[in-house]
Amino acid sequence: MSKFYVTCGEKSLVVIADSAETAAMRLMDASLAEHTWIYSDSELREQDRRDHIALEALLNLGTTVMVSERGLGRGEVLEVGVPELLEQWHQLMTALSRLFAKI
């Protein structure tokens, strides 16, 4: 595992992860963790959930997540678009909510 420096807009995170992609997803998860309640609200439609997290990302994140093993603002090893990460995060949260609903 490596140490990664992850930034997106005003948010930054130093994380130990097995890959730069995982580090980027950890920043997304940390940024949106307080909004996981939408996945347990059975009255919300799928599109409502997508709209909610998209709005939160628009208001609180930048457009890209930058990941570096060298330090903040130094030699990025990965640049990922927030929309792509947001979609992955949404799919993960949807799958987890379905799993826990069956338990």
C-alpha cells in the first residue's frame, strides 16, 4: 500500500490505499458520506438520488480529483473526472443499500 495525496476543489485527503483509483474514491466517499441516508429512504426514486448527489458534488467539489504519491500539487499520477467517480460511488451505494435491505 502507498500513501496518496488527493485533492478536489477545496477538499484534500492523505490516504493509504492500494491504488490511486482507490484513493480517489476514498475522497469521494469522505465528501459524500453524510448523504448516504438517501439510499435508505424508500420514498426517493433512483433519479432523485442521482440528482441529490450530483448537486452536492457540484456545490462542494471541483471538476477533477487529482491524486499524487509525491505531495499536494506535485506530479499527479492520476486525474479523474468527478462525474465518473460520482457514478461509481452511486452504483456502490445503490448496491450496498440493496444488499442491506435483503439482510
